Amino acid sequence: MRDEQATGAAITFDRVEKSFAQKGGAPVMALSDCTLTVEPGAITGIIGRSGAGKSTLLRMVNGLERPTGGRVLVGGRDVGAADGAELREIRREVGMIFQHFNLLASRTVFGNVALPLEIAGRPASEIRPRVADLIARVGLEALADRYPAELSGGQKQRVGIARALATGPKVLLSDEATSALDPETTQTVLRLLADINRDLGLTILLITHEMGVLRDIATHMAVIDGGRIVEAGPTYDIFVRPQHPTTRSFLSGVTGVTLPAFVASRLRPAPPEGPSQEVIRITFAGRHATDPMLARLTGELGIAVNILAGAIEEIGPHPFGNLLVSVETGRGAEARAYLERHQLLTEVLGYVG
């Protein structure tokens, strides 16, 4: 049900730089030459390690930080150059949810959600139905009169989401919004954000250090490392074909199927003398992801395949999986060529005798 007509705004980071003055020393460069376009209505995630600059980048969208170089545009408006009434207008169009909720302990659920509307000077006759609708949207109708101390972490974050939506923003920022939550509650909050994106058409920009969060919710993603965006694109494409070492290291904990210890301990970079097996990683993606390709490989080419480990899952609506196998070294190239002709990705991990 689309009960609001909010339309997401595009966000553009145009060669953004940010440095911080350091007492008694040279300025610290937090961001350098960051360029990224966030499509309107998309859910885009930025992932990076602690200190990589992702929070600084996010805070530039609502003017909490100003770039020292480049521009940040929201709906075509330059946030860094905005001031006074124009900056307040931009901030009303950009809602934000926080890792540690940032709720006022002295206000009820209703009062916390109402606060942005009160600050904006909306009349009580408008605030009451608006807040009631938002509380219902996040499933907290029965808790409207409770205080934050009486709520679980997941319930507090739902209040934070409702509050962020109060002024009818076009953009919703999520600053590690699930990192303080347990896995089950995290999934509940992510489903809520996906529903909001679908129902209201908001542009959602989130930062995280968890690749699983991006897998579960983001349509697009960017990887930031050392203050630079090192890779960006549709989430599925990056999961399937990661280009940068930092991206691959993040993915290893989510999609990286590991070799059994008895194989890994014997793995060598070159074939040993005598009979050996070539160990291959096969990435299943695209329209052939669920086809019985190994059975076909054996049936058509007569190549015996030994399955070592594997897993398959979904990224958005698309199947995606990794399989570790071994084949006779002399037939490895033939096997890989066959699989790649059917649009599967292969990688030689090594050889075992």
C-alpha cells in the first residue's frame, strides 16, 4: 500500500574530499576523490572497515559534515554550499536513523516520533494523525505510550525509523542501523526498510561493515577503503565478479565457501609430479545458475568431478552460489572452458597430489 507519494531523490558525490585539522600536525585526509551516484528510489549500501570514511561520507548528505573539496548533490542541490533556509529544507528531505537509536528518554514512542514535526512547527491537528500512521507503519501501535527504557533494541530502532520518516523525506540515511541488533532482529529491521523503499519510493543510503546486510537488502553498493571508493555497482554484479581485494575480503565471510582442512593443507600453486587434481572454484550466476552443469560436464565430456564444498543462496531475486570441486589436472582446462561457455565463472585455486 503506497499511502504517501514521496519520490526518492538522486544523490551525487562528485570528487568529494574531506580533511580534518589536527592540532600540531598536518590535516588528516578522511576522503579523497570520492565519486558515486546513488540512483533515485534505490537502496544503496556503502561498506568499509572502521575508519575507512563511510560515516563521514554519509553525514555529508544532510550537511552534518561539509566537503573540503568536490560537491555533494541531493536532488540536484549542492548541500555543501547550502545555508540557512535552504539547508533546513534539504534536511527536512533527508531522514536519518542511527546505530544507537538516539531517542529521548523523557519522551514516549509517540513523543519521539512527533519531535521533528513539532520542531518544524506543524500544528497538533496535523501531528497526531501523522504520528499515529507512522507508528502503525512500523508495527508499534500497542507501544505508543511506552518510554525507550521499556523497549527492546529492535523496537527502539523501529521508533527511530518512524521518526526519520516524520517529515516525509525523499532520502533515508541509515548509519549502521542494525549493527547493535541480534541477527533475528536485524532481519526484521531490514525487511521493514525494504518495505518502506517499496511502498514510499524513498532513496535509501546505508552504511555497514557487514556484507550480509548488503546481500539481503541493497540493490546497489559501493566499497570504500582508505577514504576512496574502490568499487561500485549493482550488488549482484559485485558479488559475482568482485574486482578489488578489499571487496573480495569482505565477500569471503559471506559467500566464500572454504576448502576442507585436509584439502587446504595439501594445496599447491603448481601441479606436483605424478597424478594430481586441479581444485577449481565455480561461481554459479545468471540464467544457468540452477542448471545441472556438473552432471552435464560428466555426461558430455566424461570428466569425473569431485565436489569438495559448496553453497547456494539468493542476492535479491537472483540465485548465486559457489562450488569447490576437483578434476583430473590434465582435464582441468577442458572442464573450465566448458563451464565458462555456459556463463559460469571459474578460478583455479591450486593442485593436490
